[in-house]
Amino acid sequence: MIFIDNEGITKPQINLALEEYALRNFGESEDYLLFYINEPSIIIGRNQNTLEEINDEYVRENGIHIVRRMSGGGAVYHDHGNLNFSFITKYKQENLNNFLKFNEPVIRILKEMGVPAEMSGRNDILANEKKISGNAQFSTGKRMFSHGTLLFNSDLGEVANALNVKMSKIQSKGHKSVRSRVSNIIEFVDEKDMKMADFKQRILDGLYQDRENFETYKLTEDEWRSVHELKEEKYGNWDWNFGKSPKFNIQRTKRFPVGEIDLRLDVQKGHIKSLKIYGDFFGKESVQEVEELLKGIRYEPEDIAASMEKVDVTDYFGNIEREEFLNLVYGEDE
């Protein structure tokens, strides 16, 4: 097993690109191990509707990265207190969905630190019935990776804030996350003053303790260039992170002094496929003009605002502000 040096990079878009690049391009006869720590970010499962998983307004205000990964499963929060590991191996049918095979050595090392770690369900590691690690897998048919998180000392308050969805009445075919009670590993380790660097080294040493050879691989300049190209094309791309969300419908309703406005949006590939506006408001112009104006627009607040920039919404809805209408189309529920 060869350890891949990610050179301390904490950008989630690059780390996920590195993981995919290694999966698809590194030697098929070797097994690889990758560690990475990400800046505050939410990593979305491959088959999820991004907006169903995040507190969008909070995420934007706090500069939290949103990145979709290749593997399935639920959304997870990453920060500098979370260690991510990835085992990149040859594909074997018996290893697919066999999370215990990959996690057994991790659990052993955690127990040596005093953590009452145990595998639970299909893909979680628990300590005293609280989740400290979630895992997922992806396969190309020839190669596969099994990767997971280790909540060492994450800001659990931020986990709740970032994943506390505020936009209601979303209906989609996306795989919705099931929130679990979580805890930090630092609460259980014998050495209470342990730092992330020490924890990372302990995990690494433990995984290699029965191996004679400990080889670290450093990417070449050309390989790093390819990783960054993949990051630009995919993991740093709105179409992948938001546009790949399954088709979903949203109902947004609010009563204003001018009357109730009820919006029904059909969103496909991250764009507004159709919009219908109902309500008991009074306007002199037909709301069909607004419906047509927003059709085809990315379901993003900046794009919606740009499309409505020259529109006098009072012509369509009576005495309301443009910002009030924009917040109804895409904003936090009150």
C-alpha cells in the first residue's frame, strides 16, 4: 500500500479531484492510501439534491465550500478537525459495500487510543452510539475506493448550522441524508491534549505497522496539472455541484399585504424548467411574463436577481419590493 502525499492541500475541490485522478490513473497492481483535510465544506453525495442538504444562506454567508463527490451516501460537513481517508484498490465484487473490510484496521487503531469504536449498520463507525465516521464507496469496474471521515475535533455547532436546511417544501428524487447523533473522537481518546497532526500520524502508523515497506508517492508536476484540470472541469464547476442534482420541485408561498403569492417551480439540471405563479394579489400586467422571463435561468440567487434587475415587480404583484419577491423565489423560509 502506497501513501499518496497531497502536500497539505485543504481545498476540497482539489482533494476530490486528486482522489479521482489517482483512482483512474495510478498503477492497477498497487493499493494506495490517501489522507486529506478540507477547509469548511459540505460534501454532497453523488445522488443528492444539493439544496435539500444545506442551509444555503448560511453556507453562502460563511464561505463554506459545496462540492459533490463521486460516491453515494449522505452529505457530510468537513473542516480542519476532520480527517478523511481513502483506500484506492483493485475492484473486487466481494469488497463492494464491504465497509468492515476497509474499516477494521481503522477501528483497531481507534481502540488502541481508548476510543470504544465499533462498526454499526452498513457504513458508520460509532463510539458510545454516536457517529464518529461515515463511509462511502465508488467503483469504475476495474478500480474502486472506499473512503470515510474521522471526526477528530470538528466544530459540531457548524455541522448543525451548515446542514440545517431552511428551504422547505422541496420534493425530489434525490437520496436525502439521515442525520445521526455525532461526536468527536477527541472526547474518547486517552490523550486529551492530542492534536490533529498527532492523530493523523497515529492512524498512518497503525495502518502500516504490519508492513515492511512504507512508500510515499509524490505527484509529478504533470500529474498535479492534470489534477487541477479535473478540478476546473468538474469539482469546481457549478454544473457538477448543483446542476447534477436530480429533478426537483419547490413550492414557495408567502402572504404579503398585497395578497398571497404562491410559486411552483420545476427545476431540472439546476435550471428553472418551468414556473407557475398563483395567488390573490392584484397586478396590472400578466404574471406569465415573469414566468417566461425566469424560465431556463439557473436556480441561483445571483442569476435570478440579474434576470429581474430591470423588472418593476409592482406591475405584476402590487406594492411589494423586488427583494421581497427574489427572496420568495430563492431564500430562507421565515
